[in-house]
Amino acid sequence: QVQLVESGGGLVQPGGSLRLSCAASGFSLNYYAIGWFRQAPGKEREGVSCISSRGGSTFYADSVKGRFTISRDNAKNTVYLQMNSLKPDDTAVYYCARSGLCRLSRENYNYWGQGTQVTVSS
């Protein structure tokens, strides 16, 4: 059974950092790209970052470039999203998802986690 489980969300002050984890089970990450998406209240779900199956390619939304870093540990079947210099606009539910290709568009992804809440507020 394919499962993706996000963790690491929480409440953080502006300028702070969080590291999100996406733990995969039921399949090997060696063969799939993983994307991170987020959805703020009243807004569409948007692509934040993705990483190819071997980690050789990464993409970032313009809004997070230079602040967020995606990485993967295939031995642990886990993908990470390190988020630094967080802003209130980063507040959203963050989801990870599985795809054959590293793209920031939702239609490429067929399995999704349940999401983890990130709140940036003073």
C-alpha cells in the first residue's frame, strides 16, 4: 500500500526555520520524484519544490528560491524540505506527493500525503 506521511510542521516566528519530512512506504523512492505543495486557506494548492528520483534535479517556486532546500535520503525512503527565513505568507498546509517526473504542476502526481500545518506568526 502506497503511503506518504508528512511531519515536522508547527508554529514558528517570522525568520525562523522548520524541516518537513515526507516518509514513504509501500514503494521505493529510488524510482520516483517527490514534490512538495502547499495550500493556504482560500487559495489553490501550489507547487513549492520537487526532486527527481536520484536527486540530480530540483525545482523551486520563485517564492521560495534561496530559502527552501529539498533533499532526499533514499536509504531512509524519506524526502525533506528545509525551510529557512520563513514568512507569514508561507503559512499553509504542506503536502508531499509522488510522481514519475519532477514538475511543480499538480497533475503529474498520483499519490498524496495527508499534509502538515505550517504557521508563521509572531
